[in-house]
Amino acid sequence: MDFFLNRYFYSSTCTIGVLTNNISFSAFSLEPPHSSFSSYSPCCISSGLYQFISSFSPKLQYFCPLLLRVPGRSGIRIHVGNFPKDTSGCILIGFGASQNSISHSKKAFSSFMDLLSSLSPEEQNFIEISDTRDFIL
């Protein structure tokens, strides 16, 4: 299944976007700042197409998506969190968003994982990440 993350808000503390698929899922995302808006390290990952798998995270202690072959990075996951302090380079998802946070992350993550679990185990999952400055909700 293909997912699309369109980033639309950039600040010195975080990057906010919208994560959708080609069927019925939609959630907000929160990542570290974009490299062109902050010298914060780590910054959000580069835009591009990434395959992901669901695997157990020893750090988080639960199953969550792991992005594969992210240039210069490892361990990039999609997981629960609401604030910039909750990510060290990963993508957080939630059902609400404000300027520097997202909300209802556990609910959004649960819905996302339910969708992934309904897919065939043989199906490959991809996320296409893009940066758009004029994206309008």
C-alpha cells in the first residue's frame, strides 16, 4: 500500500504534514525541523520514496513501522508522540494539529496499525514524503 506524507508547516522546532493513503486513512504528522529552517539535529528526513515494514522497536517496546534505506540515518520509525521532544528524527502521527504539536496520537497510531494489519503480509508498503510550501488544509 502506498502512503503519502505532504509537509506543509515549517518552524524552528518542528515540521507538520498530512499523512494519507490511496484509500481512507488521514492523519497529521510531526517531525523534527526541516534543515532549511533550523540547525537542529537531527532534522526531518529527506523527501523521497521509502519502503517500510512493521517491526518491534526495542527502544519503544512495541511494534511500529520502520522506514528502510533512509540515507545517512537508521532506526527511523512512525510512532506515538505529540510534541517535538517526543521524536529524535522519527515521524509522529495524530488526528489533530496545532502550530508546534499534534494530538490524539495514540488513536491515530492505533488506526494506522489496524490498517497495516489488515493488509496481506506479502504486500509491500511505501511512503512518499514531499515538501510543499503552499499546501492548504
